[in-house]
Amino acid sequence: MLSPNLMSAPADCCICLDEFTSPASLPCGHSFCLECIGEYWRISESCQCPLCMAVFPKRPQLKTERTESEAKPLKAGEVPCDVCPARRAAVRSCLVCLASYCSAHLEPHYQREDLGRHLLVSVAKNLEDSVCRLHGRKLEKFCRSDRTCICATCAKTEHRGHHVVSINKEAAKNKTKLKRRRMKLQQEIQEKLSVAEDAERTAGLHGGELPAELWAQTRKLIKQLEEEISRLQERNAKLEQLLQTEDNLHFLQRFLHSCS
């Protein structure tokens, strides 16, 4: 028969509602995923248990049950940990440290008070592109006056008085524009495909009856249409790839570069 403690112990983390990943025990006895409780404390004003609401004056040392995983070859698109000698795949990037970490080397960001407030984001290949080169802060604003991504300090100094909006708002606006542009592009492709099919059908049905000059013009038209369709399809593929960029900052940076 199970003891009351075992019966009441949750099988999943109550923050992410999933199976425990690197379980971490608090002094009050409750356990959470190390990343879940670390992120919970980063955005909270105080360190407390999400379950019993016990408050800890200082960030407590968490008891973890992490096991060292075997280093595996990096897959395409994966970013290596900047600290790990074994070059394990990074799971998070820090915008303050400007480094990416595997789960083992990310642990200090959830354990230490001085690292606990650092902003962790999804793994990014070029972290320097996410930070203001002038003030060293995250690029989270967009200046419509100068059409550039800026940080909060830039908005109060160099870009004071300019038309400044959030990165998310500007990204949403431009994604809507791109979706409309892509719809028009797809319509144009369909129209040219229809014209090309009609020309092919005419050439196939009446090819032997057409004068040589008209036949040559028809074949030239078909070739031109095929080339135009190919170019339009290539542009459509690039727009689709751009729209699939999840990070709004990186989307805006790529969008601005494509428009320059």
C-alpha cells in the first residue's frame, strides 16, 4: 500500500503540466522542472513556491536530480553550447551573457541569484543581432521614423520624439502586408499558368496548321511564361520562408534587409 506522501506526490510538474525535466526540489518539499521554477522566479517579484506559496527571503539552493547525458552529434540547425567541451546542443540562449547553453550549463541561471534575472530566450544563432550595439540591451522596439530596431534606452535618447512601437506590433503589421503580397503573387502565378496552358493546348491542337512564324511566336510566348512563372514561384517561396520566421525581431531584421 502506498504511503500518503507517495500518493499525494504529483507525477508531473504543476507549472508546465508535463513530465519532470531535471526535477528540482524546494526547501518546502515541492518539486518542479528546474527550468520551470527558474523562469517562474525570474518573472516574479519574490521567490516563493507556486503550490504552498512559501516565501524564501533569498533564492534557495535547489536540489536537482540531473543526470549527465551523452554528447550526441549536432543535428542540422542546432547551436552548440558555448561552454560545453563536448559541444552538446544548446537549449536556451541568454541575452545578457550573449551565450547559448546546454541543459547542464544552463543550471547556474536557475540556481544563482545574480544570474536568475537574466533574460533567456529560444536558442539563437546570432545573439549579437538581438542586442543594441550602443547600449547592450535587448532590441525590443522599432523606430518607424528611421525604420530600425532599437532598445528601450534608444527610445528615450537617440530616438526620442520619433514614432516608436514594439517589435511585436511592427512585425504583425509587416506580416499582414506580406501575406497580402503573397496572395497577389499566387494569383498572378495562377493567371500565367492558365495562359501558358492555353498556349500549349493551342500549339498541340493546331501546331501543324499554324504558319511557321506564328508557331515560333507561340513557342517563344510559352517559354517566356515559363520563365516568368519560375521567377514568381521563387519569390513566393522566399516570402513563405520569411513568414515562417518565428522570432519577431529576426523576422523584422530579415524583412528590412530584403527591402533594402
